[in-house]
Amino acid sequence: MFDKDGLVIEKTIKDNIAYMLIMVTIIIVTMITYFFKAQYVIVDVNFLKASFVLLINIVIHELGHILFFKMV
């Protein structure tokens, strides 16, 4: 019913570290702008800790993409 060769699609996907750095920079600038420009926000210690963990997770996530696609 299906041709095996017709279903195989090979595509090389490589992450670009420049795109990752630009994305992380935009996210950081957005957060900094939000913290300095927002007038009606409740910022407590837990929110700051969660934001810090989020930033670390973004870096780890993007590095995972780079390492995974370089190995494949």
C-alpha cells in the first residue's frame, strides 16, 4: 500500500548558537524591562527565585538542543 522509500524523509537540522544567544538575550531584556517598567506588580522572593530558575532552565534546554543535534 505504501512505498517505504516514499515515506523516508531525511533532513539535517542543526541548531545555531547565535540564535540561542539572541533568544536568551531577548528573554532577559524582556524580563528586565518588565521589572523596571511595571508599576502594578507584586514581586516577592519566591517570584524572583522562580524567574532565576526559569532562566537557568532556558539555557540548559537550549544547550540540550545543541548537544543533541550535534550528536545525531
